[in-house]
Amino acid sequence: MKPEKTINENISAVWEILSKHNTPPSACVHSYGCQLNVSDGEKIKDMLLKMGFTLTENYEKADMVIFNTCAVRENAEDRVFGNLGILKRCKEEKPHMIIGICGCMASLEHVTDRINSSYKFVDIVFAPSALDKLPAIVLEKLSGKKRILCPDQYKNGEKIPVWELEQKRDSSFKASVPVMFGCNNFCTYCIVPYVRGRERSRKPENIVNEVKKLVSDGYKEIMLLGQNVNSYGSDLEENIDFPELLERINAIDGDFVIRFMSSHPKDAGRKLIDTIIKCEKIGKHLHLPVQSGSDEILCKMNRRYTIKKYLETIDYARSFIPDFSFTTDIIVGFPNESREDFELTLKLMKQVKYDNIYSFIYSKRSGTKAAEMTDCISDDEKSRRMTELLSLQREISTENYKRFIGRTMRVLVDGKSKKDGFMTGKSSEFVIVEFEGSESLTGSFVNVEITEAKNWAVVGKIKKEI
Ligand code: SAH
Ligand code: SF4
Ligand code: F3S
């Protein structure tokens, strides 16, 4: 049997074909979902550029469109199928257009079955575990094959180093660096472990070398990514955990800020907090998804912590920095969540005083344990609870952000704000800061004296260098 071609051989073979075109074909990659998926999208873009495509944001004009999808909630799936309808019309006018579906939805059998039977204009489908197969798939497609469906390779137990692929970074000063992939936690509502496979950690030296290179290229924010970064290292031969990885990254020379997400509360202990406090480059903020304020619901969710244990972590951090910033994820309307359960969530929010929350109405995902649970709470009641929760959080945020008035915050400038003449950025606490300033400040650190608090941001005046 002929050995399979390497990824680089496939890239070169596509390049040979495309270099004969007068104008190189263009590709549009659209990523949905979490930052890990966005980072996969950047890997896809890197491979496409190396193959000889140009990149465009305009999918109507592109010769190839790839939707890098998310399956975490039903509305994410609906959006993709809706947008596929638009692509179908584009392809009718431009029959040579190649349409690809990848990402988490491509790992789900009900999705691939539906694409197979009802979306015949989709040319290629590949799961996240088959990311490195993209050059081979494009080569086959250019050689005339009609449809290519690349199955999930994790299902065969294979370990493929897709995580060492390079990324074509969308930003020149903020970089995401995946440290681990997959999830072993099986929270009962969540599809991620089914579509992303088991936990796999990248080797620490590969991560450190990547960050060194990014910092020397001028990157100012390094966001370490994983579904649960706190279990980093448990599958590696080397004896290393996430706080130790953070220390190694903090020791890299340069002026940059380190962030990370997500942390599972069952694994975010004192060692993590000590490291955040000790390491000057780590943002003084922790995203600690609680999901619910009710121990009974947490148990049904298989979260494996209690609110008492959760609050211990918060109190420990605030014993060093009294207004240490916390953000969280909350699910409203988990099957049979009672009014009392919901009120425990509101109580927790008032207690912790989160700077921001990301809240979601529970979405049933077939294949998960929670999908089997009976549920007698109506959709209307779930929506009412969501409205109540959001309005409470608005009050909490406005009150919280007042603590910054009069302080000077060091801000990494993201770019222009929606308000004319204003710029926007984030502080070490991950708080949005707006101030009057010029666009040339984008990508640099500035000191801003805070004068006003809103419910989503603080506003201030730029201070001359201190
Ligand atoms: N690994 C991360 C979360 C990844 S998914 C963590 O554990 O923190 C991001 C968020 O989506 C979750 O924190 C949860 O709040 C939400 N989520 C996941 N599955 C969901 C579902 N079935 N319905 C509604 N929200 C869900
Ligand atoms: Fe999903 Fe839970 Fe894993 Fe997060 S930790 S990805 S919520 S199963
Ligand atoms: Fe969505 Fe997959 Fe991320 S399901 S949230 S894109 S890991």
C-alpha cells in the first residue's frame, strides 16, 4: 500500500495546481462558537494561504467558503443551516464555488446525515479531529471528486497532532494559544466531550516556544485556551500542572498580559489563585463558570462542586485582592429547575458580584444525559427568568464598576469604540474601558484614569506616561 502523503506534500500539490491560475482563488472561513473554534479557524486559514488561496471576508464573492461550526446550543446549529441556505443561492450563480462544513457540528452523525441527504450542494465535511486532512481534501476536490466526507478520526482512537498546526492570526497584538483540547468532564447538558474527544495537553515546551515567538513578534495579549485549563498536564509524562505552565509563561521576557479560559471550579484551587496573584503578567481576573447557584442542580449537571466550595475559591482570591474580578457562565432553565433553585442563582450573583456573566437558556442536546431528563418548566418561564437574571446583572455591574472611579487602569487598546472619537480596550481585570484617543493607540498599553461607570464598561481619560 502507498504511504499516505504528508500534510506538507499535499499543501505543495495544491499549490502547484493553484499557481497555474491567473488570479489565485479566494476562500472565506467563518468560525462560530468558542475561542478554541476560532483558533481552529485560524489554522484553516493558515493552511489555505500556504496552499495558494487568498482570504476574503465576503462569502458571496469567495471561490471557497468554509463554515467552522459550533454545536453547543440548538440555535448555533440553526444559524449554520440558515446560512447554508444563503450559500446555496450563491452557488447557483457561481457553480464552481466549493462549500465546506467543519467544526463541532461535523462530528455529529445527525448533522452529517442531514447534510448528506438534504444539503447536496455542500462539497466537503470534516470533523475537528480531521483538520490536518484539509490539504488532502482540497487536493481531491480539485482533482474532480464530487463530495468528500472526512470522518471523525478520534472515533478510531487515533491521536493526530492537529494542535501543532500554525495559525494565521486575525489580530497583530492579541493571540490565542490552545494548551489543551477535548474534555473529560461530561457535564450532563454539554455536547463538547462528544464532539471534541478526550483531554489532550500540548507539550509545555511547544507552548512556551510559541508564546516566546508571539511576544517577540509584538503580541501584547496571550490567551491560553482549553475547555478546562486546570486539568492541563494530567495526560503528559512530564509532571506539570496548569499553575506551573502559567509560571513558565510569566517568566518569558516582554511586556504582555496573560489570560486563560475556561477554569472548571472543581479544579480551580488555591494553587491557581496563588499563581495569579504572584505572577505580574497574569490579568487579575478569573472566568469561573458556575452554571447554577443550586447544589441540587449542580449535582444533576454533574459539576462535582458545591456552592460552598465555589465560594471558598472566591473568598480566598479576595483575601489578597478585595475586588478581584470574577466573571461566569450561567444556564437558566436546566430540566426541572425550580423557582427556588433559580433564586439561589440570583442570590449567588449578589454575593459574588460578578463583573460580567454569560447566560444561556438551557438547550437540549441529543446524546447527552440531560436530554433524557423530564422537564416541566415552560419556555415562557425560562425566558422570564433569563430577563430577570440579566436585569439583576445590569444593576450589579453598574454598582461594581463604580469601584474603579478615580483609579488609573492599564489598558490594552482594542480599537475604535462605537462612540465617535472614543477608543475601547480591556484592563487587567478584563473590564471594558472607553476613553477619548487616537486610532494609532490600537495594540498598545495606555493608562486611563476612570471617571464614570456604565453597566457594561467604565469610561475615563487617558493619562500621560507615568
Ligand atoms: N468548558 C467550558 C464551557 C464550554 S461551553 C466550561 O466548562 O466552562 C460554554 C458555556 O456554554 C458553558 O459554560 C455553559 O454555560 C454553556 N452551555 C453548554 N452546554 C449548554 C446547553 N446544552 N445549553 C445551554 N448552555 C450550554
Ligand atoms: Fe462542557 Fe463541562 Fe466540559 Fe465545559 S467542562 S466543555 S461545560 S462538559
Ligand atoms: Fe461550540 Fe465546539 Fe466550542 S461545540 S463552544 S465550538 S468546542
